[in-house]
Amino acid sequence: MAEQITVEQASSTTELKSLEPQPVSEKKRLWQFFWRTWAIQSSWNYEGQMNLGFLYSIAPTLDRIYTDESDPEILERKKEAYHRHTALYNITQQLNSFVLGLVASMEEEYARDPKHFNPEVMNSLKVSLMGPLSGIGDSLLEGTLRIISFGLGASLAAQGSILGPILAILISGIPKALITWFGGKLGYTLGADYVKQLQSGGMMERVMYVASIVGLMTVGAMIATMVGITTPLQFQDGALVIQDVLNGIFPAMIPLAITMTFYWLLKKKVSLTVLLLGGIAASLAASFFGILA
């Protein structure tokens, strides 16, 4: 069997080929962004959340870039591009189209100029954008628009009007559809100019640095808010509450410690199945003995 050539091995000996994506009409590209964004939650999973949905969304762009799979280098670059977009990803569904357009434009630019474009900036950008955009999208689209539209619809439906469900769907759905469509267009349009700015004057490294910091802050906030593990241990007839002591030293210390333990085990190549089953068993035992809650 021929030895597989990785992108890193190829770049250490010869420069990567410059590839020109197959041309596609703007309307077709935007429709792909639109429809695939609506399907992004179809493959939601606990490990990567919307990562496979994003991969499905950007797959047509990657397929137009890496067309010649008979070339070992191009085939390997295509595999790595697919793998690149399996990282954890979670965002308000309709705002995915903006990030998708931005990243699709970056993938095309990376294919054209692999020597000067760092592909790591794409995942850093996704991580740095998904938190702020989700904060806006969840509060406005899900927390406000949906409640108002279906509250109005329920009021009309309670009076026996068929307009209730119709208006609820229209008031909620039309703004979301417009945001999805024009978000993809805006992201792709900004992407080309954004990439050019990144490549000038060393901005790529600075953006990578800032995006990495924002991404780490987002992950840290997710650990503190989503990993809800505490300890009910008390001593001296409740006078000494261990959780209060830990919070005084380092808030969310237990969630951070457990998350970092799982991260360390993943780096040690422990399978996800073993971690999942072991985590469930350890959680049941710790809960039974009153150590964790």
C-alpha cells in the first residue's frame, strides 16, 4: 500500500498546489447556505453538537475546491478540510449562515494561497463568533420573537381564529428566513475582503491570537455555566459547607477540574465510549455516597 501523504509532509518538502474552486452561481451558493443551515441540527450530537451539521453545510464548497481525488495531495487536503470542521460548534441556527459564508470564503482563499493563509484561523474564528452571535440570536430570535409571535398566535387561536397558527408561523418564520439568506450573503461577501485584510501587514497572526483568547474565554464560560456539578458535603453540623469554601477559593472549581480531567484522558487516547460509561458510573457512585450532586 502506498504511503499516505499528509499536508504537513507535503508542505515540508514542496509547496502546496494552488487550487481554483469550480465556479458556481451566486444564487446556487446562497441557496446551499440557506437550506443546509436549516438542516444544521439534524445531526446534533453530544460530543460536537452542531459540528457535523456545519460540515454538511460547507461540504459543497469543499467539494468544489478539491475536485481531483486521484491526486494524493489533493485527496489528503480534502480529508483534512473535512476533519477541520468536525470541531465542536454550536450557534443559533439562523446565524450559522453568516459564519458559513465567512468560512467558505476563507476555505476558497486558503486553496488559492496555501502558502500565506493559516487554516487554523477558520476554527478560531468559528469559536470566537459562535458565543457572541448565539447570545444575540437566542435572546432576539428565540427569547423574544418566538415568544411574541406564538403568544399572539395562541391568543387568536384561543378565540377560534385560524389566523392564530398562520400568523405565528409567518411572524416567527419570515424574519428567520431573511436573516438566514442575507446572513450567508453578507458572510461570503465580507469573507473575501476580510481575508485580504488578514493577509496584509501581519494581521493574520494578531487575529489568530485575539480569536484564540476569545475562544478560550467562551469555552471557560461554557464550563462554568453548563457543567452543573457541586458537592453537598458539610461538616460541623452544617457550619462548614465545602461548596461555599471552594467557591470562595475558585468558583466552578469542580466543573473545571472534571472537565480538564476528561480533556487529559482524551489527549491520552482514551475512547469516548469508555469516558462516557466511566463518567456515568463515577457520577452514580459519587451521588450515592453524597460526594457530588
